[in-house]
Amino acid sequence: MTSHKRKTGRRRALIGGLSALGITGAALVTSSLLAPAGAAPAAPTVAAWPQAKGSKPVPASIEVSGTYDGKLKRFYGTGELGSDGQGESQKPVFVLKDGAILKNVILGSPAADGVHCLGSCTLQNVWWENVGEDAATFKGTSASSVYAVYGGGAKSASDKVFQFNGAGKLVVTKFQVSDFGKLVRSCGNCKKQYPRTILINDVDITTPGKSIVGVNANYGDTATLRNIRIHGDTGKKIKPCTRFTGNNTGKEPKEIGTGPDGVSCRYSAGDLTYN
Ligand code: DGU
Ligand code: CA
Ligand code: CA
């Protein structure tokens, strides 16, 4: 038997075994199981965007207390929420009361000021097709506020995706972002400032983008990065973590450094993978 035939025979046997397990050929095509022997493993793929199940114009902010399941409908701003610009005074499409959960929502375009959380909140499987002024703003005033972003993704943010203006802790997990300014920014110049805790874990970041997270070193912020997969950034231009001197006067904050320092920016090279 030639080595080629031997390989084919083995592969047939493998496929036979897998179909016995109910695994189809279609499922195999995307897996690395059929990669030629010795080939480099395929670059890990990023989760697919969901298909919207209908669209809904939103003329005034939808207030959420408890749980709101958008059932993967596309929500987009109209009227007062429809200016489709970078104006800072825009209202959100969704405003979440303390403890609210928003899930299975696609924000279409225009997305105005996205989602506002007035206290602790969970954004689960929320997708922004074209980020408005920003995607979500976290505004709780208690140090015990927790904001959880789990799953979902955002595209085309002129500047910030997650704007952290309040107090407490923001945890971003299993999220994807592409074409953005900053994934998370602790407000550099809000009238009331707080020490803010940021954890970003298990995310896919696709170029172009400026920075994954920006923190105010002078207000005691910390940002921790783990399992960050960066795609397409061959020149390593995206800054993983940037430190600023924040202020409460509204002026443009000054950037003071970038990279891990073990205090404000907590990660090491091993927390980032490039492909
Ligand atoms: O207090 O100066 O741009 O929430 C407000 C801040 C300003 C914010 C931020 C936002 O940084 O308005 O979109
Ligand atoms: Ca803004
Ligand atoms: Ca905003």
C-alpha cells in the first residue's frame, strides 16, 4: 500500500467512526481534523455574527428593568435617536435600571448612544453592527456595581466601544470587536471620577483599532487582560493597555504610558496571541 492510500484509508476509517457518532462531513470541513498531516493548525476562527430576525425602529429609549430578551431582532434609532452622528448629547436606544439584563439584541444603524446602564447590568449576546457615539456606557454610582458583557460583538466604532463613566467593575468576556478606537475606556474627564476595575477575558480583537483599554492611573484604575486573541495586526499597532492622567474638569486627559506595569495595566505578553 502506498503511503497515500494508507492515509486515505485511515481518513475513511476516521470519518466512518465520526459518522457513527453523528458528526457530519460538513462539521468536519471547518475543523482541523481533515488538515493535511504536518500542516500548521488553522488560525482560530472568530464566532459568527447572528442573523437578525426582523427589525424594529426605536423612536425613544427603551427602559429595561428585570430582563429584556430581544430575540435577536435588530433595533435601530429613529426620530430623536436617528441622527447617526458622533454627537455626545445623543440618548441611548436602551437604558437599563440597576440589576437589569439585556440579551439577544442586535443594535443596527443608527445606534445613537447605544446602551446605558444606570447601575449593575448584564449585556448578554448583544451585537452592535455599527457603533453609534459609543456602544454602551456604565454609569452606576456604587463601588459595588458590576457590569457584565458576555458574548456578542461590535463593529465600526469611530472611537469608544465601552465607556466606563461610573463606579465599580466591568467584566468583558467572550466578546469580539473589529474596526474600533478603544474597546474600553475609563472616563478620562468625567465630572465625578472613581477608581474603576476592568477585566477583559477571552475576546477576539480584529484590526484596525487603537487600544484595547485605557485607564486613569491617578484614580487607581486597574485593567486586567487575559486570553486576548488579536487578529490581523501584523505590525502590533493596537495598544493593549494605555495609561492616562484623568481629570474631573472636562479637559482632554494626557496619555502617560502604555504596556504592562503590574499596577494599572495588568497582563503579560503570554495573555495576548497574534494571528
Ligand atoms: O462627563 O466628559 O464622552 O460618555 C462626560 C465626559 C465625556 C463623556 C463621554 C461619553 O467623556 O460624555 O460618551
Ligand atoms: Ca463619548
Ligand atoms: Ca456616549
